[in-house]
Amino acid sequence: MLILIIVDASNAGSGDLDVEVRCNGQVVKIRREPLGQSQYRYTYIPKQGGEHLIDVQYNYESVPGKFRF
């Protein structure tokens, strides 16, 4: 099953965007595709079961909120 994450940073101003996904404490390999106008598509295929935590950072600071599935 392909997991799709869309991030719209168009209102955030200039800076560095980073998304990291972890499952059972290990970083999951994800693919980033720029969509234009500060929007990005991240995709990955889970390799193991368990809760997946998504850490979104902008300018090296975590974006508030809990992102998990």
C-alpha cells in the first residue's frame, strides 16, 4: 500500500522543509517530489507493521502537532 503525504508550505515563507517518517524507532525511506508553488508530495511503502510517526520540520524546527497513522 502506497502512503501519500502532501505538504503545502506556500504560506510559510522561505526556508527548508523536511519530512521524516519513523516506524519502531527506525527511519523509513521516503520519496519527495516538488509539485511547484512550495507544495511537495512525499510517498513511501511501509515495510513493517506498527505505528508510523511523521515529523515535519521547517527551518530545522518541528511543526507543532502529532502526525501518526
